[in-house]
Amino acid sequence: MSGSCQPKMSAADRLRQLLAKPELLVMPACYDALSAKLIQRGGFDVTFMSGFGTAATRLGMPDTGLISYGEMLDQGHNICSAVSIPVVGDADTGFGNALNVVRTVNGYHQVGFACVMIEDQVIPKRCGHTAGKEVVDREEALLRIKAAVDAREAGADILIMARTDARANRGLEEAIARCQAFVRLGADITFLEAPQSEGEMRAYCREVPGPKMANLVENGMTPLLSRSHLYQMGYKIAVYPLSLLNAAMGAMVEALTCLRQEQSMPGLMDFKELREMIGFDEYDERMAAYQSQLGDIASLPKE
């Protein structure tokens, strides 16, 4: 009907639309609201809240299960509120048993995530490209994903990304078998972490149906293949989980060295551009618009 209000598309539906396009989704990872805004400003259609980056920047600690569900949820709320692009949220192991997973999925949906990633590591977990990882038995891994899918089917409008780290100590065959089972349970996206060769990546793409994500860590275990190569192989998403954090930390270390040595700091952004990117200009424009309405409000008839 003409003039009728159209319902706002959910974050999950926006991500579903992106996944339906015949192209590879390039997904830089964020770790706070500002990095998420920069990703959107850079023209990217989706971002990923990295557990590694969030633990590092919020706690100054490694991604070894030290950050809590509440801290991740709070960070996710800030990130999702700062951007209009879909955000995929790292939810580690779901933060407990099957009922914890249900609570986690519902919580991630409520703060605005488009997708939640649940993995099969033991608790406490470790970053995917570090030593010492262990995974739970396949049955428990499947129970976590079933609980996540149940939460989605019960009304949480959010996609489920099912991740396995089984390649590290149980082999590629087991990792692929888990991904196949995740798909049968209803996972929307699978993520086989840290394949160690192009042949392993091809085997995963060949044997597991549905959208798949490649995790591209600079100097990590997985080959850094071109995007066209990844798409031709069968991947749907390429995530760059540490690129921004790595670049930011390198720049800060260099700036601190220059400050200590009383040297000029290279690569500094102009202060005007800095203010604009953070949002001062937009704030001032919106405030001016409200100020301009003061006269109209003052002229309203009094009761």
C-alpha cells in the first residue's frame, strides 16, 4: 500500500543477502566501536568482532578464555551500535554447557549481531593459530551447535557459524566430519580453522556443503591465497582477524619510540581528519540542526 511503513531489515537478513551474492565477502576484524566504524567507512560490507582483538584491547590479555561472556557482550553492543553493516561475533565455546550456548546466542542476537560463532575447543579455549589447543569430543561439539540452532529456531534471528579446531590434534578427516555434521544440524556457515595447505583447504571446500569461511592470519598456519583463488576454491568469506590490530599496535609502538627519542612521528593523521573520522563534524551538524529548531519550539502556543 502506498505510504505504508516497510519493516527494517534485520542484521541477520542483511548478512543473508550478502551471502547470496556470487562473490567472496571480505571481512576485516574489528575489536572496538572505532575500528568497526573505520571498516564500514572503508567500504566493507561486513565485519567480525575478534575475540583475540577484544581480549587484547579490553583486558590487555591473550585470547585464552580469560575474557567473559558479559565483557564480550558489552563490547559487542558498542560495536553493533556504532555501524550499520552486519557484525559477526566471536562467542568462543558458548561460555559453558548447552544452556550457556542458548543464553549466549540469545544475548548476541539482542545486542545486534548478525551471526554468532561457536567453536569446539575445551574450556578455557586458545587462539586458533597458537599451540596447545584441545577440542571436546565430537558429541559435545555437536551438542553445542544443536543448542545454538535451537536458540535460532526458537526466535533468535541470528546466523550460526560452527567452527572446529580439530585439525590441530585430531586431523583433517575429523575436522571435515565435524563440519559435515554441523551442516546437517542446521549451521548456516562452517569454519574449519587452520588448514595447513592449499590441498587441505580444497578438501574442506569439496567435501563440506554450504558457506565456508577462510581465516587469513598474517604469518599464521593457513596459506594466504588470493581472494579470487579462495572463491574459485569454494570459500564464501575471507576474514582478516588481526590485520587492523597488528597495524595499530605497530604504529603505536613506533609513535612511542619517536616520542621517547623526541623525533617527529611519521604517518600521523591531520587533526581535522581525525576529528571528522571520530564523528565530531557529524555531531556538530546534528546539534546545529536542533539549535535551529529552538525558535520554532518557542513559538508553539502555550496551554
